[in-house]
Amino acid sequence: MSRFSDGPGARIVGLGHYQPARVVTNDDLAADWGVETNDAWIQERVGIKARRFAAEGETTLDMSVAASGKALAAAGIEAADVDLVVVATLTPPTMLPNVASQVAARLGINAPGAFDVNTACSGFSYGLATAQHAITAGASKTALVIGAEKLTDVMDFQDRTTCILFADGAGAAVVTASEQNGIGPVYWGSDGPRGEVLNIDDDGYIRQEGQAVFRWATTALAPLAKQACERAGVDPSELVAFIPHQANVRIIDLIAKRLGATNAVIARDIVESGNTSSASIPLALSKLVERGELPSGGPALLFGFGGGLTYAGQVVTIP
């Protein structure tokens, strides 16, 4: 048995996800938005075939509520039993009130702790660790952790280095107190001096220095992901799944190879969903579990990285 599952703690008991109805292919970007690109160019560089864009008026809050309802149903837990709501997002529809308190109100969760987390693409792992810590400390018994983004609100369709990447969606996890701990110690950190290589500019658009981000992701991150495994007492070869932030297929495959996740299912949801920042890890994990592609009880590494520059990862037991 993996060391991280010994003793009381917290575990994920239900997952849910939501994606908008509108599917946008690479050819659609060129035809409908006038982006100077094509399907072959995008697939070769980042691996994306399609992504989902939210409808006009559909918000990060709406998507959060939809994903959360599915997660609660999967867990068999009533909204009234939730006492903590954490939303990871960089695209809240309002700064105040925060998204978490509005999710609680929509779902009928009475007087929970409620706050938002913004560490961009590592946000879900930060939120999950924070919820775990609250449960372990006795401040919470049942938490709802959500990653949700409407990145089309911050996309410049004249900038093909970013608009080909990003998309909208949400994923959620229900986390409860447990006699057998199913969430390993988080390994998190940041590289603030290089944070400007991925940012939102003064005009409100997301920008990135693609080559700088690629070099950081492919050289620095595999050792950090290994640290998350070491903290959990799990060898990467024991992983049944590796669910990294869905940034780029080449980045995902290089990290997985250097990590040594030789027996793991590697999440590549980016192919059909694009890069959904905070939503990408719970979205990919929920889909894999829903399709029955992961064994219940097996260890999976979640590893987020991106804007800030920030990173965070933990090994979890598949619900």
C-alpha cells in the first residue's frame, strides 16, 4: 500500500465535468475568426484538434455549477452536506462576490467556507491541497473543489500564438474526510521572476512567450513532478495515471517520459478540449473515470503548472 493512504485524512469521492456545446475545430478558427492558421499547423505544434467555446452569456459560474452538480451526484452527497467550496479560476465573471460563494448559493449549500484561488493552470491542485488541509485540520468535513475557466473572455483572436490554445470548461471534485487518506502531500512552488512569460496584459488579453514557457515546462517540471511522487511514497512506475495540466501534447509526453510513468494512462484531453487552464486537470480526470479507463483505488499523479509561474502536484487515489 502506498504510504500516502495510511491513516486518516481526505479523499476524492466524486468527480464531474462540464463543457460548452459549441465545438470549434482548427479549421473553424480560420474560417469563422480569420486566424491565420490551419489544422495541420496546430496539430503538429500543440496536438489540438478541437476545443469548446462557451455560449454568449454562459459564464465560469454557470460551468462551475454544472460540473459540481455532476460531482455531487457521482459522490452520492447532498449539497447541504458540503461545508467548504473552493473555486480555482483566473476568469471569474465578477471579482466580488467571488465565484465560490455564488456556486454555493446556486446549489443551496448553506453557509460554507467559500473562496477562489488564482494560480492559473496549477489552480486545481492548489485548491485540492487547500481543501485537504482544511479537512485534515478539522475545519471542514466535505469540500467541493472546482476548476473552471471561460478563457474566451481573455483571448485575442488576432494573436495566433494564444488563440489556438485556449478554451472553456469546468471540472469538479467532492472531497471528504476519510479513515484512509487518499490524497498525498502536495508539492508546490513558483518561479515568480519569470512570471511575465505568461500573463494577462493591460488590455485584458492572455499573452505568452511560447518558447520560454516550452523550455521551462520541458526542462524544469519532470523533477518537480517526481517530488510529488516521493512525498506520497509512490514510485512513478506504480502510477496508474498521470493527469498533468493540458498545455501541449509535446509537453505532456516529454514530462511523462522523463518522470518514468511507464505504466500509467497519460491524459491527453487537450486533443479534444484545448487548454482550459484551471479546469484542465479535473476535466481530464473526470472524463477518464467516467469512461472507465482508470482502476478504482489506483494511484494517479495530478500535476498543474503554468501562469505565475506556478506548479503544484499530488498523488491521489482514483475514486
